[in-house]
Amino acid sequence: MSTVENRRRERETAPEANPRRWQALAVLALVQFMIVIDNTIVNIALPSIRNDLGTSQAGLAWVVNGYLLTAGGLLLLGGRFADLLGRKKIFVIGTSVFALASLTSGAAWNSGVLIVSRFMQGVGEALASPAALALIVLMFTTPKERAKALGIWGGLAGLGATVGVLLSGVIVDFASWRWVFFINLPVAAIALVLCAKLVQDAPAVGVKRKLDIPGGLLVTGGLILVVNGLLSAAEHPWSSFGVWGSFLAGFVLLGLFVLVESRTEDPMMPLRFFANRTRVSANATTVLLTSAMAAMFFIVTLYVQQVLGYSPLQSGLAYLPFCIAFIPGMILSTQLVTRFGPKTAIIIGFVVSAVGMLLLARIDAQGSFWGQLVPATMVLAFGLAIGLPALQNAALHELSGEDAGLGSGVQTSVQQLGSALGLAVLTTVALTHTTGVLATGVPQNEAIVSGYRFAFVIAAIVLAAGAALVAVFMQKVKAQDPNTVGAPA
């Protein structure tokens, strides 16, 4: 079917815009906010989990990594399921799985139950997140509305990571670690009830496709192995078999996936998906942004707890200025994308974030919350809030309605991969630098902070490189026009 025919057919058969689409967005964003919070909320609770359940250090690692492994490996498949089986249906299933896994996580009576439940939470995210994003893409049919909706969605995703750290400190100090999971239950219940009334599905237009089972198995296995390699690299030398063996096997499976997709009649990921420069460059630079930010959250938390001696509650409250600065950045991002297109907003967001990262590189072993951390984290928050929503808009550029779930799955997958990559590489950079400084006789705390500073400088360089890549490779386009949706992906 030609491009013109695809566009005409989708415009003619597309349902009327949902009159309650903004209320529906609130429901979808609420679930995404819950999911993103859960990515970070568990970290500060780990010491309490260890004391209560007697979990080993390796077990604690799997409490975190089990979630990341299944989410990162299955997001692409979840997005394709949404396209083929119905986006609303997959969203409801994913949210239900996430809620049930939250219940068993909070009620866990031993480490094994908790770890299995965390794996299942990752499955829930892999189904719910791409389905929700695909629903948003298809519900909002004008460039201005879509830019605003994606701005809210992307902004809440970034804000949720910070709120998770803040909430976990409050919950652990005043309640129990179990409530970092139980808190999801009322949120999911409200969302599921409202979803039935407010969210309308948008059926895909075009030839009925079959699920590409060989492609699905290959890409899922490949992504799980690559993510496992990145997670292992954060705890073991890069030369260890567990690291390079996972990478090698993962890349072999991904290579076979590309080969299979080029020859199958109904590919899970049509190779034409990569023909759009804006979409490809947005997904590539998302890896850079999320890698820098994931490492920043991790290192700043270590700094305030281990160097400055903050309690879990104080550590959470230390991110409050970040949350405050994030909101005006979200608003500005929507305005920039609507007026100039996503490219300008992405470049500004990356540059501002790089400046914030350089400000973080000024920290010292004595530390000044107001003089060092607050200015740096507020600048970082402002830049991230500008860049992340614009990246999501660009990542969905000229995506056909029948592939909205796939495109959403790709975008959420690269966010997870970027986070795992940042934690693996930048924490290794910090540790290696610290070891070298310790060898010169510098006191331990000063050596540790020196490693943190070096990692922040590298992160700033990564962000500056991202701005340069966007400037060179991304096309200057306006916010996604609904008349372009329907072109082949």
C-alpha cells in the first residue's frame, strides 16, 4: 500500500477525537508516574529490606536488577502486543500485573518471593508503558495538543524518578519498606476503574498482521542479555565472563533478529522504522540523556548518604529543589516544541543539563547543600524537563497508527537501556578514578568525592555530545502533525 493511500485510509477510518481525552491522559499518566516512581523508590528501602528479610547483598542486587531486566527486555515485545491485540486491553493487563506484583512484593515473607515479584513488576511495566504511550499518540490529533500531551507525559516520567527517591525516604522513616510497594495498590485500582470509563482504544488501520514469534523471541532474548551484561558490569569487572559473555550472546541474537526481520513477511520491527532520521536520532540520544541522569541520581544519593551522612528522610528531601525546578521546565518544553519543533527544545535541554552536571562537579567532601547541590540539581532538573518530553515527541515522528505501540516500545526500551548503561559505565568510571586517587595517599572521603566529580564531568561531556548529535543529524520538523501519522513507519 502506498504512502498516500495509507495516510488517506487512516484519516478516513480514524475515530473521532475522544472528548474526554485530557481526563484519559490523566489516567494514563497516573499509571506511568506510579511505574517510574517504582524504578527509584525501592533503592533507599534496600537496607530495611536486608534487615527484615535477611537478604544477602546478591539478593538485594536482584531486587533492583530483576525489575530492570524484565522491563528492559520485554518493552519492545509489549509495544508490539499493544498494536496487535489492542492498546487499551494490554494497558489494563499490564497495570493489573503490576498491581498484583506490588501486592506480593509488599507481602513478601522471604527474599525469593520479593525477587520473583519484582520480575513480575517488570513484566507489568513492559506491557503498560508502551500501550499507554501509544494510546496518547493516537488520542491527540493536532500538533499543539499532541505536543502538550507528550510534554506532560515525558515531564511526569522524569519527575517520577525524583519523587520516588523523596517518597521512599519518608515512607521508610515513618512506616515500613513494605509500603513502598503497597502504595501502588490504590493508585492502580483508581486508574483501572477510570480507564474503563475514559480511555478509548484506537484500532490500527491497515493489513491485519500476525505476531512475529521468531523475531519476538530473538529481540527479547537479545535485549535481556544486553541489559544483564550492563547490570553485571556495575558489579563485576568488564573482563569477567558474566559481562562480556552476556554482551556477546545478546548482540548475536540481535544480529539474528535483524536478519530475520529483513526476510519475514510480517516483521515485528519493519526495517523502514530506521529510515526516519528524526526518529532514529531521538532514540539514540535518549540513551545518552537517560544514561547521564540515571548515574547522576545514583551518585548523588551515595554522596548525600555516605559522605554527608544524611538519613533516608534527609536524602529524599534533598531532591525537593529538583522537583520544584522540573515544573517550569515542562511548561517551557511544550512551548518550545509547539513553536519551533522538538529539535530546538532537545538541544536547549541537553546544553542546560550539561551545565548542571558541571555544577555538580564542584562538590567536595565537606559539602554545601545550598551552595553546591541546590543550584546544580535545579539547573539539571530544568534542562531534563525541557529535553525529555521533546525527545519523546521526536521519537514518535511520522509513526504510523498501526505501529504506535512499536514506536512507544522502542522509546521506553532505549530509556531502560540508557539507564543501565549509565549505571554500569559511569559508576565504574567513578570507582576507577577513586582507586587511583586513593593510591596517592588522599583521605578516603576526598578520594570518593573526586571519583564522583570525575563521573559528573564525563556525564556533562556525554550530554554535550548529545546536543551536537541532535544539531547535526536530526531534521528540523514541527511538532507531530496528525496528517503525517499513517505514513509507513
